[in-house]
Amino acid sequence: MTTRAVPEPVGWRELYQAAMLESDRSNLPTVLDDAINAILDRLDDAFIEISGELEELNDALNKLRSRRREVISFKSGRASSDQPTAA
């Protein structure tokens, strides 16, 4: 019984380096396609990873801006009510 070695997954960096160093023009189209696809897949993964956080960051920023407007409005309203009125 023989066991097959399971190939380790190749990351985009390794595929990129292989594509940049490939000197055999007959292999180049395949190597380039593999590297480009790996980079595009990683970009998709990275976007998915951060997209949930982006929504959370946007929501937090909007709430902070709203609160800041409330503080500015409160200060300007209070400042005008603190000033004496002309009789």
C-alpha cells in the first residue's frame, strides 16, 4: 500500500513568484492564469473578511457624527439661552 502525499495549498505569493520567474514560454500562460486567479480569489476573500467590519465601522461613525451634532446643537442652544435678553 502506498500513500500519496497531499500537496500543500499554494498561496498567491508563491504563484506570483512562479509566474514572475517562469522562463518557459509554453508554461507561461497557465502559470500567469493561476497567479492571477489566486490573487483575485484572495481579494474576494479579503473583501468578505472586512465587509462585515466595514458595515460596523460605518454604523459606528454615523452614530458618533449624530451624537456630535446633538452636542453642538445643545451647546449652541444653551449658549443662546444663557445670554441676557433685552427688555
